[in-house]
Amino acid sequence: MMIPLGDGQRRFGFPFATVAIIVLNAMVFGYEMSLLLLDEDSFLQFINTFGTVPFDIIQRQGLGALSVLTATFVHGDPFHILGNMVFLWVFGRKVEDLTGSFNFLFFYLLCGILAGVASILSQLESPRPSIGASGAVSGVMAAYMLFYLRQRVRTLIFIGPIPIVPRIPAGVLIGYWLLLQALYIELGLSTGVDYWAHMGGFGAGVLLIFLFLRQEIVLYHPSMRR
């Protein structure tokens, strides 16, 4: 397990969109937990209503296609939301620097929507809801990897019970994560994680980020020069 902690680089401006997304996710999760404490059935109904259920979308039931957006803000347990928000906090701030807050918000949501579409296409008749911000966060990771490939990221790694915090190049860290997603899909491993959503979000990030960059980034960033 590798958990990114930060890249130690100074940012330009406050990451309003990244913080707003994290706060909104936390508020929704707090509401979910209140439902769970009061009535587990209400909690499960919330998950099924606002999660992406491929079978329901195909049958035009529930929220329909809108659920690919709402599912991005729904999480199943504390570890689920904590993991997604840590990755968003580490990688989102620098990507927001590239796009600006307004553009970042739209970029993030579009990655989440296309991740949901990938999830649906991979399991058209599934009655199980797919939830979580990981598809959208995967798009953010793709953008970070494209522009900060060699940036070293402080990463928490456990070797047995022993934690270490090396600085790993973003290309290695995110590349390793991407390889795992592809491997899990290829092996057909069922771990309760929607790997197709991750891959869909990552692909969306690669394709979309260039549409949302600040003009000065397009003109002066080394990766944009020919």
C-alpha cells in the first residue's frame, strides 16, 4: 500500500475548488452516517438512490443518468472517503494551479461523469451501486502525472508493520497505481472496487486536461512546447 502525503512544493493561490469538493464530500458523508445511525435501511436506500446502478440506468429507473454525477459524492465507509480525499488533496491542489478553480471544478466533475459511464459499460446489467470520488480523482491523478511526471511525492509505505516515507517520482507512484488497476481488470479479481471507473476517469483526465488549462500554462509550460 502506498499513500501519498504531499509533494512539498509551494502553490500559487488558495485551492478553493479542491477544498470545496472535499467539504461537500464530507458533508454528504456526515449525512450518510446520520442515516446509518438512525436506520440502516435508509442508509442503504440512499446509496442505491444516489449511486450509479447500471441496471437502473438501462431501465430508466431512479435518478437515471444523473446518478453518474451524484455517485461521485457518495461513499460507503470512513476509509473509502478518507482515501479518496487524501489523494484529491495531494494531487488536486497542483492541478488546480494549472487550470484555475472554476475550470478545475468542471474538469473534476467531467472526469467523474465519464468514470461513471465506463463503469456502466463494463457491467450493463449489474444491480449493485457504484459509488465514490475515485473515478474523478483518477482523472486528477492523470493530469498531475502529465505535468509533474518527475515531481517527487512523499509517500507512506508499510514494509510489514514498519512505515517508511520515501520521496517517489509521481510517474512511478501513479504509474504503479495504474498498473495495478489494469492488472486487477485483466485477472478479473472481484475486490468490491470499481476498477473500470478508475480507468475511465484516468483516461478522461488525459484527454480533457488540455481543454481546461490556464492560457499562461498553454503558452509557457515546458510540457506544452514543441
